[in-house]
Amino acid sequence: MEDTIYLTDEEGNEHRAQIILTFEYEDRNYVLLREEGDESVYAFTYDDEGNMYAVETEEELEYCEEVLDAFVGEAGEVDGEA
């Protein structure tokens, strides 16, 4: 069973996204998501209240990409399908 989350955009539309991975880095919590029907992976930080913020710095984006690459290398694929 996959973990999913529903995101609401600026226009109030809900989007279903698969949670690919969560991790902590430098005292911040990160989640990597893929929106249903989209192959792109999006990186967010989140706080204890569940508020999410898009990752915007180049350093953080590069680190998230490295973590995802390592995860994919271990799992063989992002979505768990063979």
C-alpha cells in the first residue's frame, strides 16, 4: 500500500501525491512527493504541525536529489513497481 497525501494549490484544487520518501537533514524534515499522473519528484520541508514548504535553495535541492538517487539505487525504482 502506498502512502498518499492531498495537496491544495493556490486555486483551491486538490492534488493526490505519492509520498516517496521522508528524511531529516540538518535538523529539518523533508518529504519527496510525486503527484499522481506526473513523473516529476517534488521536495518539501515540513514542520511539526504538518505545514509544508517547497525546497528552493540549490544546496537543499541537490541534497534531496542525492538522497533520492541513493533510495532508487537501493529500491531499484521510485514507485515500487518491478
